Amino acid sequence: MTPDGLIIVASNYGHAETLSRVVASVAERGMSILARIDHAGAAAKAGLELRPTEVLIFGNPKAGTPLMQTAQTIGIDLPLKLLVWQDEAGKTWLAYNDPAWLARRHGADVGTGPVLGAMTKALASIAAEASGAERNSP
């Protein structure tokens, strides 16, 4: 089952390769990686086990700011995030929030169509380039 507003893509690559490809694809689009959260690494430090699970946070103020000018609460969901994880069978997946869903959530969907369209296209392209796969769900 896919949670509301989430787009999930299967990767044809392993976890580390998929992450490297995400980083390269983000950089090619002139966006910056602002943070990298290694959930599995944090779990290990706490003496717990977790399959590889990382979140990359990235963006460009030229895209996010117009949405926040419309509804500042969308700032809780920006910058953009992409989750890369490995499931129990060893398959790698990517997931990201649908920008249109985020905009509807915060009431920032009126007059922001061009920005949302560009974000949606960029995220879909990043996921496709990073995964080498078409969109589908686990």
C-alpha cells in the first residue's frame, strides 16, 4: 500500500548506487543537497538494526519560495526530500512526496501551477535517472 501523496519507484541498482545517482541528478539540475540523514547509521549507533534507509534533502529557493509565499506552512514539507531504502528482499526503492499533494495539503495550489509542474517534472526525472526504472510501488 502506498501512503497518500507518496510516489514510490523501484530501483534497478543497489542502495549505494541509487543514492549516488540521486546526488548526481540533483546536482545536474542546479539544486543543492542540504542534508543527508542515514537512519540505518543512527540505528546502529543506538544498538539497533535497520536495513539501509537514507533521506536526502535538497532544493532550490527559486522553486520553494513561491510556494511558501502562498502558504508558509508548506515550509514544514520543504525543501524536497527523497527516501532511498532497501526492503527485506534486498530490493532498493525510492520515494518522494508529490508536490501537487503537498500544495493541496497546505492550500498552496492556486496560482502555483508552473512551479508545481517544474517540481513534479524534476522529481520524476531524478527518480527515473537514479533508479533506471519506471514508477511503481512495493
